Amino acid sequence: MFIDTHVHLNADQYEDDVEEVIQRALDANVEKMVVVGFDTKTIEKAMELIERYPFIYGVIGWHPVDAIDCTDRDLQWIKELAAHPKIVGIGEMGLDYHWDKSPKDIQQELFRKQIQLAKEVNLPIIIHNRDATGDVVRILQEESASEVGGIMHCYGGSVETAKQCIDMNFLISLGGPVTFKNARMPKEVAKEIPLKYLLIETDAPYLAPHPYRGKRNEPAYVPLVAEEVARLKEISVEQVARQTTENAIHLFGIQ
């Protein structure tokens, strides 16, 4: 059994065929999926999906790229929705210095507010980090994010930074890029970081693994991520599936 710990089935790319996409995932032994909502529209859709499918869970928060659009009312709404028994995390939150829609200071302020919110509702946090590693790690430390822990989503950083995050009670989640030929750092992380600290995800519809790179990703492809991790660690795919599933169930408190 596999769990896709980060998928956007609430994205417009699935508007016409979400049921078929979900069925293909189930056929590929992806028995649970965690759908991430990161703005008003995608949060509303995530809530619909967790109500409709017993094996789909939700994570809700506000994406750093759109930090400038987030109001205190939005945060209060997220806090209220977090009481739903199938909401298992807060995010994706963090910092994104690649796109310049939201100024860095606004991103950092929202990041801190969402960490505090997660601590209030006692849920793990899901971190989006792009070109901002130093500030992400510093803010996690300053806000005592280790109290709730969480996931470094679609991790692309160094082994050293991964170990720093593990020390703060975070799991390291690998996605499609670990299968790319030129992805040196994710491959090193897959080799060096013990399996008990790893998760697998798709981030679908983005970042499809080889051989689907450049096409629309979907949760049925998460076994391809597991296969590459198994190859790099020189263990069986079954071991990767079993341990990453256990890790996810424990972190999210899924029955």
C-alpha cells in the first residue's frame, strides 16, 4: 500500500476527470491520498473531496506565493475548518523567493502566523520552500515549530539541511524529481536519510516522475517514486511502501 502524502486533486487540471484519476490511483495500490488546499478555491475543493471519499484526507493553509492576498479572516476560516476530523495538517506554508508576487516580509509574517495557528490546533505543518532555505529553517527554529513537526514537502535541499529539519521533528518527503537523471541532491537524500524519516508524494499535477516528466502528474505515479528510493537504498519497493506508509499514518494520526 502507498500513501500519496501531497497531491492537488483540487487543481483545475483534474476538473474533467478527477474520478478516473482517483480510480487509477486505487488500481496502483495508492490507498490513501492527502489533498492540499492553499487558497480559498482549493481549500473549498479539498473539503468537498474529503467529504466524498473515505480514503482522502486534507491539509489546508495558505501558499507563500499568494501571501499578499491572505487576510486574518482567511486564517480564522482555516482554523475553524481544521476542526474537521479529516484535516490532518496545516499548509502548504513557507517561503518562495523564486516568484516575486508577495514581498519577503509579508511571506515571513504569514509563515509565522500559520505556524502559530498549527500549534493552536495541534496539527503538523507542511512546508513549501523555494530558494529560501536559510530563512525557512530560521523561522521554524524561532517559532518552535518542532512542537508540532511536519513535512518538508517535495524536498530538494542538501542532506545536511534535511538532518537539521529532522532534528526539528520534520519528515523529508521526496517526489518526482528524485527520479530525474540530473537530480543529484534528492538522490543523495534518498540514499543517506534513514527510511524512518522519509515520505513519498507526487505534488500532482506538477513534477511528474520519469518517464512522464513534463506531462500531467497523478497520484497513480507515486509507486515510481518509491521504486527509485528503493533502487537508491538497495532495498525492496515493499519495504519503502511499508515504512513510508507507517510514517505518514503516524504523522497524520490517520486510523
